[in-house]
Amino acid sequence: MNAALIAGTLSGAAGLLTFLIIHHFWIKPIWMILPIGLPIAGLGGLAAGWAYGELLPHLPPRPWTALVMAGLIADILLPSIVIAQIRPPLYNFTQMAFTVTTRQAVTAFVLELVLTAVLAGGLAGWWIGQTPRAALATAAAGLVCALGPGHNIPMLGNTPVVAKGVGLLAAIILVSAIVLVETQFLLSRGK
């Protein structure tokens, strides 16, 4: 489990760096969030590592493990992406203004993103790991995926920039999953 926790922490940092690099070239530089973002990403990765450690005995062998983990993270965030696409936009990127009240935006964030990611994570953990501990760990990972890489899903939904948001999210998820799986593998082999 220690290898999974360390690997998770590193995967969180890798996801943050992926986000910042892509954001720098594709949207605009926001490197000023690195000092506060790095410890948060590390803690988020710790939760992902815990979930990975709980699910690992039930996952396919490498090299498929990273793809399965990336798919699992995507599946945890998929309900919120779908919900965001079927309701009116919360934000108008042309006018740079919310289209709803602050209360409505917070409600959408909590119910459409956080709650769905926690529930999807918990259900996935229960289905794959078949233990309450696996369900709890994967629900916690769903929470950090929502608050970390998924934080813009409600705002980007049903807007012209949704493709950029999904592309950025896919890159973060893939890099994080690869770092998680490969680092855990190397650490468990004593390398």
C-alpha cells in the first residue's frame, strides 16, 4: 500500500504539471497556482493512490492497468460531464459573466459535480473491489478528481470551450494514470 500512496502523490503532481503546461500553451499561463496547487495535488493524489491500492488486486495486469485506471477516472467524472452538457450554460465566455446566480452555480457544482463523482467513485469501487473499504477509497478519489482536474466541468458544460476542457481533462487523466501505475510498479519492485 505504501508504494500506491507514494505513486498516487506523484501522480497528483504529474497531473498538475500536465494541466499547467497545457494551459500555458493552449489557454494562458497560470503558473502562479503552482505553490498552492502542488500540495493540494499531492494530497489528492494520495487519495487516488489509496483507491488504486485497494483496487489493484482486481485490475488487469500491466500494460492495461493504466488504461483501465484512466477509464475509471473518466467514468467517475462522466456523469457530471453529461449533466453539464444537457443543461443551459452556467457561464458566458463571450461576456465573461455567470448566466446564473451564485447560489445556482454553487448548487450545480456541489450536486452535479461533487456528489455525482463521489457516488460514481463509490459505486465503481464497490463493483471492482467488492469491499466497503474499496468503495470508500474510490469515493474519496472521486471527490478529489472532482475538486482537482474536474473543477471546471460545470462551468464549461454546454459552452463553446467544452472541447478544450474535455481535451485538457483527458490529458491530465491519462498522464496521472500512467504515473500512478508505473511508479507503483517500480516502487513495489524496490526501484
